[in-house]
Amino acid sequence: MIRQLLAEDVLPMNLLLLADPSERLVREYTSRGICYLLEKEEKIIGVYVLLPTRPDTVELVNIAVDEDYHGQGWGKQLVMHAIQEAKKQNYRTIEIGTGNSGVTQLALYQKCGFRMVSIDRDFFLRHYDEPIFENGIQVVDMVRLEMDLM
């Protein structure tokens, strides 16, 4: 079951930090966005955040699934839920970004209907103090994707 984070819920920082190693940035955008939780047998196993960025546009940020549940389709379920939530909230565009080395994420987002639109060069060098590596490649650039919801 996927549900919105409630006021009495604790922010699942352990999961959020799987997708974004900066606790400072995570706290900043979760305070401005709407956090959704994926629960299985009363355990939170996944999370995502919808962050309004411009009129009619929302960004899907920080999609994370507990490592014990990888490869079981939960990430795709979260992405598809986010798309439906954005439509229900009458957004015209949903955006998403991922690191240049996130080949699994890039494939997933395109399978869900997102299209690549730009590259934010040196994004991770500008916004993170420590280097990030994924799949043996340094994460340097942000690949931006979007989907028209209308």
C-alpha cells in the first residue's frame, strides 16, 4: 500500500538517504514536498517525494526502495503511483532527474514513459561536498527527464 506521510509519522531518513546522501538536502526538499510511503506488512519499504517546482509542474524526487526489496518491481510501482498522484493534483508536467551513472534508474524512468530533456552538467559537483560513485562511475551530471501529463 502506498500512502501519504502523516504528521505523526517519522520521516524514513534511512530510506531517503539511499537515494540522496545529503541529509541537509533531503530535509530541505521533504519540508517543501509531499512524501509518500510504500508499506508491506506494516514495514516501510519504499518512499518518494513529489515537489512542486513551477506552476503546473511537479518533480518526482528521491525514489528509494529498501535494498532487501530491490528487483521486485517496487520502484516501478512507486514511479507509476507518483505519475497518477501528479495527474490527480492537476499538474501538466512531471519531471525527474538522476545521476549520469544511474543506468538502472534511466531505464526504469523511460519504461514508465519519461523522456530525456537535458543534462545539468556538474550538478553533483556543485551540490554535494563528497564525491558520489555509482556502478563504478563518479556521479557528476544530472540527467533530466520529463513527462507531459495532459
